[in-house]
Amino acid sequence: MTGALISYPTGWTLAVLDDPSEADAAAVELRADDVAADDLIVMAGDGAAAGIERLRAGSGATARFRRAMQFLAMNQLPDFHVYELALEQGRAIVAVRIGEPDERRRAVDLLRRHGAHFVNRFGTWATEEIVPWRGTMPQVPQHMQR
């Protein structure tokens, strides 16, 4: 990781997959199920920073300031940090942007068949926790815990 920070990914559903090869396999199936390339991001390894950039993330002083404002304004900030820690631990994140609820449920079911957990949808006004973290969650600093 290059220090890029996830900002609020409005309209995206994010999922952690412990095995990056399963993330790639899930992406192949999602594309075959007509998920557009612009609506699908697989983040893992050296390419993770580019995927985070697609989620409107950033780095440097501006990103840190934005992150501080997010911390004051929302309770999802620890989730973002957990996703970042998952990448640092060698896990993968699949992000999919599907607006239609039935299609989104099918996509989440597909991701779960590939081992996805910590699945959250970041809507305009609320975040929906779909699947909790499985196993021992990465530790976030005390000041970021909910």
C-alpha cells in the first residue's frame, strides 16, 4: 500500500476476501453476470492503491484533512481503516457498484460463495452492514473504535 486512504465510497458495496485469487475469480463471474468494468474494482497487492483511487481516495495532507472531517461526521471511519488494514495483511477487497437491490443481492451472494466477509454497502445517507467480519478483525486504534 502507498498510504492511500479510502474516502466515503457512495454507491459502492465493499467486501473483503482473504484469498486474492478468489477475488479475481469472483470478478470474472461478476463480469460474466453483466457487471460493467467501471462498476467493479478488485484491490489487492501492488495494484490496491489504484483501486482505492477509483473510490475517490487520496493521499497526503488533503486526504488526512478529509479523513479527520469524516471522523467527526460519521461512524464508518473505522470500517475504512479495517479495509485498509485488510489490504496491508494481503487480503483483497472487491468493490461493486450496483444500484438495483435484487442485482446487488445476487452479486453479494456470488461474493459470499467466494469467501467474502465484511461486506458493507455505502449508500447516500446510510451504510448497510450486510456480512460481518469473519475471524479476528484487524485492530484499529482506540480513538477510532466504535
